[in-house]
Amino acid sequence: MLTSVAWQDVRMSGRRPATSIAIIGMAARFPEADDVEAYWTNLVNAVESISRGTNAAAATGPVSVGAGFVPAVARVRNIDLFDADYFRIPPAEAVIMDPQHRVLLEVAVTALEDAGYHAVADKTIGVFVGCGENYYLRDFVNGTDTRILAANEKDFLAARIAFKLGLTGPSVTVQATCATSLTAVALACTALAAGDCDIALAGGVSLLMPDMAGYVYSSGGILSADGRCRPFDAGASGTVPGSGAALVVLRRDDDATADRDHRRAVIRGWAINNDGGSRAGFTAPSATGQQAVIQAALAHAGVAADDVGYVETHGTATPIGDPVEFESLRRVFATGTRSGECVLGAVKSNIGHADAAAGIAGLIKAALAAERATIPATLHFESPNPEVDLAGSPFTVRSETRPWTGGAPRVAGVSAFGLGGNNAHVVLQAADSRPPAGSARPGQAIVLSARTEAELRELRSAMAGRLRRRSDLSRAELADVAFTLAVGRPHFEYRWSTCVSDGAELLARLALPATPPRPALRWSLSIHGTYQQIAVAGRRLAADEPLVRAALTELGAVAVAGEQAGDEESDLRLAALTALSITRVLSRLGLTFARIDMPRWAAPVQAFVSGGADAGLLDQALHDCTPDGDVGDARAGTGRILAGPAFDLGETIGFAWARSALVDWSGYFAVEERGRVPLPSYPFSRRRHWLPRIAPHAPEPTRQAGPEPATRTTDVRRTVEAVWRDVLGLDAIDHEAHFVDDLAGDSMYAVEIGARLREILHVEVPLDLPYVAPTIDSATHYIESHLLGSATDQKPADN
């Protein structure tokens, strides 16, 4: 990042930054758009996603309806719903948690899945995020204890994402008012350029409450008089309250290119600054500060203003803000010699002002515009603000969606300016596209998994829906799908696998009913078939399966595979080496076999399966092979892998993986140059976690009375269960459910449980009891044997 002074040095020297940053994934929830594709569809179709109601309908909301009330607001849908189980968050914690934290957790999962990454040991992933005002804590959550603060403080936003997703890079919560999310992106880019992390999540969230139906207009304020946002228009009177939650996944472009990531756009430069004292008041904008940050970002990018074809502006549509922003742009572009136009856009005309998420909303819009060569309309623009001299500038504002014309590359700027003088600007360009690399494998192993059987069905349905829109995938494209699903997604308990040769076949397999198979605890391997059949399979695998070919090469069998079929000695030798290669490849991919059965013709090489025999004796073992006999007609069973004439490595390891085997998918794909592609994201099973609005002047609630005090003769188990249910917010608990592993308990819950039991049972229950005795049954036994027993059975000491 460069200051305006440093920009002057770079401009004069012509230096470019060494590091560009690729956007390799994104996810969002905006008004009337539950994902990025819906958001883009709304933008290109010029949809205004601002809800409008009547004063009567708004009368029950938090804003008093009266003179000046405007029933217009842009809200994200269903923020009361959350999949707490996915993140192992107890209901008692979920219901008091800031919805901004909850929504951004889900968006983080979706963004990483869109990029084809998750928490992996060899890559550090950083988190740079910020959020808006916490209306939920203010209006719905009554109390200030430690658990409530931990579930609501802005300080914990980034740390919670890192903790729940297992991310080990820098975890930074950013606050820069309306520039928060774009500032987070700039800081993430800086961290990536410095090598502080390999991948970064960056963005922000700001949510309005579901019952907020409008606002009160005040002349001279920043809010619109009629509930419409008209950036740069003569009729502009302000913005409209909006909402949003969005993240981008960032990676150094060199790394993203080398690993064939799906590059949506490339960030060439970025800068942040503050207006300092160069403005009329603390909340007033400054053309000088905005000019400086744009110039610094362009210099950082090594891009001239003439090369920029689109600027996604801050565009608040306020009487002061728009002219100031336009003046800053005019100054930056004044020295250019361009002959074409530069389009100004403002997404606030569609979704209102998303506050802390405003910058990331603009960044995603600009990235998609560059990627898809389309500039969406800016709504409600009819004639320019008299203070905005479009005619005397290279700028234009388009009121309809048009193609992005002009030469390549397509370059865009994105601005976000916050109250208090915080400014951020990012320069990005369209990424060059690369066709997928070819694949030698005729069949591709497709694997899907989920936490529950119902979610697995939903994920299969989503994949089928994607394929119905385009099933004519090439073999290379299908291989990238297989790679992304196997390597780029976490693997859950309920699993499904298949091996297919094209998209149409995959669509047909997804349409078939399927029940996830039972896990196998032990595995056996049976090589079956005649030596002639296995020799034919060896020649096929040497041509089609790179890993088997590599294993055959190690054994010196590739030349044999190239010999003409029909020679008994050559076929027998090749069959034995193929059996040995298959066994070794499966073992290297993580499958451990309790039993391996070879045909009698291959029995002499059995000793080499585990690698325990002297490799120098292999030739003698091969000479000992005789072409008589087989293992007979084997039948597949749970935990048994059959490797015969039709053996396919992908199908075999997919079969084992679906039954809970640990498979080294990275090793399986290491022999091909595969890339990650966007695919349907995880289907969360959301439930409502929401408190009623606090009544005015309501006292802080007192804790409900717990169970009656228990004695030696009462049901201690019932008391323990009641306390656990009450503290964790659960309707029922299995008595063998583990406090940490099954119920997602933590130290704060443990202390509260211990304290409550002390109060009820009148004994010194350890405050870490749920860690000492982590189930209801074991906690009951501990209390009865160690506490109540000693308290009631102890005899007085003799004097």
C-alpha cells in the first residue's frame, strides 16, 4: 500500500509492485440475493432490491412512524436462521450471538468452497473482516455477562471464523466505518504480498434487523427523502439503509496461476489513507484525501488512469458526497489523454448503503463486470447533478446494462470512503482464462459428502441442477470437478461416490436413489482373474492410469506392457507385476489391508506386496509364476476390494472412501495438472435462533429457578441433565453424549454447569466437572460417588 507521497515516487520511477493478488473465490448474501449469482442477475437486470411498505405495516417496528418516516429499507433475508450444528455451536450460544457473526461464518464456508479450498495443513489462511453496528445486542439481547459479550463483540468476528474453520493465518477484525470491508481487502492483500499467509478471506458484514421497515428522513442528512438512491443524479437526496455480507478469497496471483485456481479477477493495486484535517468537519468528505488514495492505488498497480474503463464509486447520492467524489476522480483523470469513456457505477442504487459491507459489494460487482465483460446499470439516473460536470470529463453514468467494450485488459477501480475520513481504493482487472489441462483417465471419481443423509441428498440435487444447465463437460472439465470435490472440500460422515466418463453420465447417476454405505473398519484386497485377463488390464492401465504406469515403471514392466499380447511368459510376467503395482498404488494412497489375496499364478510375488522381501529376488519370483489356477469367483462385500480385469483406480478408491477409508486424494491427483472450479456450496440446515425484542426499560432478566435441590435419595441424574440442558440450550441430551465432542461445550459452559450444580446440590462440584466427567451418566456417577457419598456416608471422627 502506498501513501500519496510514496505514489509520487513510484509515478516518477515507473516501478510496478512485484505482487498481484488474484480473487479466486467469493460468496455473498445481499438484499433479494442469497448468493453471488443471484446478486449478479439482479444487477444486470437493473433490479432495485429495496423493500417498500406502508406506514401501517411499519408501525410495529423499532422506528417511530410519523412525519418524515420513509418505509424503505434493503434487508438480507432470513438472518434469524443459522446452521449452528455445522459449526458445533450450542443453541444457547447461537441464540445470543450477533447475527452478523453467524451469517459471516456461513458466508466464509461458502467462499472457501467457491475457491476450492478448506483448512489444510500446508496452507495458512488469514481472515480480514469487519462488521457494522450490532443492533441485535442493543435491541434483543439483555445482559452483559461474559458469554454474551464473547458472542457479540466485534473483536471476536475474525477470531471466531478462524476458530470454527481451523484457519491458522492472521486473524484481524477491521473497523473503518463505511470503508471497512474494502480496507479489509487492502490489508489482506498486503499480508499476502508480505508472505504472512498463503490465502486470505476478506470482506465484511452489516445487517439490519428483520423488523426494521424504514427510517426517518431529515433534511440535510445522508438518507434519501423518498427511499430511492440516485447516485450522481440531479434528483439525488441521499442513500437508503442497506445490508450485506460478503467475502472474497484472495491468493498471490503467481501461486493461483501455477495451481490453476479459478481466477475471477486480479487485484493489481490497492491503497488506504485518511483525509486527516483536509476536510470541513469530522464527518465531511475530502476530495484531496480521496484523490490521493486513488492515485496511490493506480501507482501501486502500475496502471495509468487512461487504462481504467470502469469505476465502482462509493456513490452515496448525497448532495455533498457525490460532487466531492466526482471532483477527486476528475483530478486523477485530468492529466490523461484518453479518447474513450470511463463508466461510473454505484451499487447503492440497487441495494442501498450496506455500511461496513458497502466496499465488498462494490468489489464483487466490479470483479464480475470485468470477468463477464458487462457493466450493470446504475439505477434512477436521468440527468447529472449540477455540481457534477460529466460533459467536461471522460466519465459517463449508464442507466442501462451494456457490454464492456474497448481493448483488453478490462481494468476497474473500486472506491469506499468512510465517515471519519477513512478511504480505500482497489484497482483490478479481468483475469486471463486458461483451458483445463487434459486428463489421461477415461473415468473420473466424483465424491460428495455431508454431515447428514438429508444434506447429502440436497447436495446431490444441487450438483444435478448445475449439470442440467450444462452437462456437456469435456473430460478435462470433469476431471477438474472431480479434483475440486476430492481435494477442495472437507470430508464428512455421509458419503457418496461414483466414477463417470462425462457430465451426462454423472447427471444420470445423481438421479438414481442412493443410500450412503456403512463404514468399513477393516479392508481386504483380492486380485482376481486369469493371468491373461490381468495382463490385458496391465496394458490398459499403463496407458490410462498414470499412477499404475509409474508403479509399473518402477518394476521395469512398462517395456513388457508394450510387448505383443499372447506370449505366455510375457503375459504372466506382466500380470504378476500388474497385481503388485495395483497393490502398491492402493497402499500409497492410504489403504491399509488386513488381508491380501493373490491368484495362485501370482503367489510368488506375494512377498513383495508389503515391500518386506528383497527386491533383488523379484526376477526369481516372477520366474516361479505358473499359469494354473485362480482365486475363483469372488463377491464384493463390505470392506473388500476386488481388483480384476476391469479394475479402475478412481472407482476403487472412491468405493473405499465412501466407506470411510482415508484416501490421499492429493496423491491421486498429483500426476495430473488439475484446477479448482466453482461448484454448488454446502446446503446448510438452518434453524431459527432469535430472541424477542427487549421491551423498553426492561430489567435485566434473572436466571430461572433451576431444579429442586437433590439429596442422596433424589434422582441426581435428572438434576444433572436439567442443568446441562438449561445451560446448553438443548431440549434433550443423550446421557452418553460427550460434552465437547458431541455437545460443543467449552470452558465457559463447564464453569456455569459446575456453579449451578454447586448451588443446587450444596456440594463442592468441580467447576471443570464436564471435562472430568464428560457425559451425563459419568457426571452423575462422579457426583454420587465422590461428593454426595462422602457428604452423607462419612462418620464423625473419634475424639
